Amino acid sequence: MFDEILIFSALGILAGLLAGMFGIGGGLIIVPVLIGTFTSLGFDNEVIVHLSIGTAIACIIFTGLSSANAHKNKNSINFIHFKPVAIGIIFGALIGALFAIQIKGLFLKYLIAVFILLVGFQLLFNISLTSKQFTPTIKASGLNLTSAIGTSAACGVPIAIFGTLGYIIAGINKDILPTMSLGYIYLPALLGVSITSIFSAKYGADIAHYLSQSVLRKLMAVWFFIVSIYMFLI
């Protein structure tokens, strides 16, 4: 148990830094590490991927709030872009969570890996998109990268809240889930990651405003490539 607490706490520090730097809510680091951790703990393979995603989304409630507040204090959240996106997010996150549970864990893991890889290429080559959701695509709407990151961080909060609700509902009465789980949320991981990530997100936001737009974009792309490869391998 002590080893688990150390892993989850260290994961929270890194997740908070990334959430502040990139506006990604920390999920792109939390999910892969949780999959590896839950596998080593001997959890049922049938639920590991969904449990990791559900727990990561719940962690993002706290990471995202801290990150969004840090960006708000730097006036880097564009509420004109945020408000219409947030309305769709409320319904999309809840329905998406309920739908994701129906997908086989292995297929879902590879699907996430492919998506992350594509986003990495989009960032590396600065490819414009038409959608206005999340950091890479919000940037395509004309905002500079720091404002896109701040607005994306704000979008992560309603995604996390309603996504968590969906994963709790979907996991009710699942006997194969480990003890100390609330639906598809593993509470020890939620506690360990959230406590440390709240404090580190502020420093990630400071780093994002210190680095140049070009360097920040390349760092995001490299991080996405690393996570994608890791997701294919674990």
C-alpha cells in the first residue's frame, strides 16, 4: 500500500505540471501509468483500462480546477470560446463515458494511442483544424497557444465532472472491480494523485507562460509521441 501511495503521489506531481503546461488535464500521463500500476497490482484485465480512464478523469476534476485557476489568474482563458464548448461538453462527457464502457479495453487503449499520435503530428507540423475543442484545436480558432492552453484547461473541468459521473454509474454493481472502488473510480489513486497535482499545476502554468510558443508546441508534440508509443507497448 505504501508503494502505491508513493507512485500515485509522484504521478500527481507530474500530472499537475503537465496540466498547467499543456492544458491537457493530466489524463495523458495518468491513464498510461495507471494501466501499468493496476496491471502490477493484479487487477482483473477486463476492467483495467476502463478503471484507469475513469480514475484519471476523476483526478482531472482537481487537477483541472487548479490548472484553470492558475491560467485564469494570468488572464489566459478566453470565455467567448469556452462557454459554447462547455454546453456540449456536459452532455458529451456523460454519454461518452457510458459508451466507452461498452468498448473492449484493449481496443480502447489502442484507439487512445492512435489519437494521441495524430495529435502529436498535428502539433509538430502546426496543421490547422476546423474544430474548436481542446488545446490543439482551440489554437486553430485563432488564439495564441497560451490562451488556447488556458481555455483548454477550463474545458477540462466540466469534462471531468460529467465524465466521472458516467464512469461511476457504469460501474455500479460490477463485482470484478477492486475494493475501494466507486464504480470505475479507484479511490486510493484518486486521493494520491489529486492531492499532489493541485499544488504542482500552478508551476506548470508558470512554465507555460515562460516558454516561447514554438518551444511549447514542440514539447507538447514530443510528449504525445512518448505517451502514444508507451500505450502501444503496455
